Amino acid sequence: MSLFGKILDKLGFDRKSPAAARPTTTATASAPPASPRTAAAPPPASIAVPEVDVVAKLEGMAATQSQKLNWKTSIVDLLKLLGLDSTLEARKDLAAELGCPQEKMADSAQMNMWLHKAVLQRLAQNGGNIPKELL
């Protein structure tokens, strides 16, 4: 499982892709109508993806920690809070997974800043409720 996938799991995200839930059709306007025996079932109703309150979950996790972790600005602290590997090698793997530009990968400080923002943005894209000031 990817490191970002582990982050989603730790925060309780439903891992089902919204794209996978959408029905696909291959019929075109010029195709003959299907007979009643071969007609496809109607597409499923759209399923609402519940929003995950990321800040509340992380603050709840932080409240149980003896160590003060600044997860709002530090990718290292965010990963530690989630109980995930926060080593430089793990962060480089996560940065590569999320598409970090090569010029930022060469400087760990720049990569860390980019990575923290990218993780929060991806969480928001996956249904996480992230305040704008953190994005």
C-alpha cells in the first residue's frame, strides 16, 4: 500500500474511488436499442462520500500524545502523529508518489514544505475538510 494510502486509512477515509463508482456506458446514439432480455441494469444512484473532518481527527490524536507535534506546519510531525514512518527516505518516497518537482526533491526543506501542502491538498481532494488557511 502506498504511503498516502496509509495516511488515508489512518484518518478513516473511504478508499473507494469516486471515479470507480460512476457507471460507464459504451452505447452510442447510433447503436440499436437493446432487447428487453439484454438490457443493462439502470446505473446505480450516486453515492454520497462522507466528508472527513481531518482537523478534528488530528487534534484528537494530538491530544493523546505526550509529545507536542506541530502537524499543521510539519510533515514530519504529521507523519509521526499518524504513527507512520517519518524518515527522510519515507518522505522522499511520499514526495515522489505525489509528484514533487525534482528541483524541490534536492532540498529537503523545500521538499518538506511542498510535501506538507500536497498531502493536505490531496486529503481535501479525497473528501477531507481542510481549512483554507492550511492549504
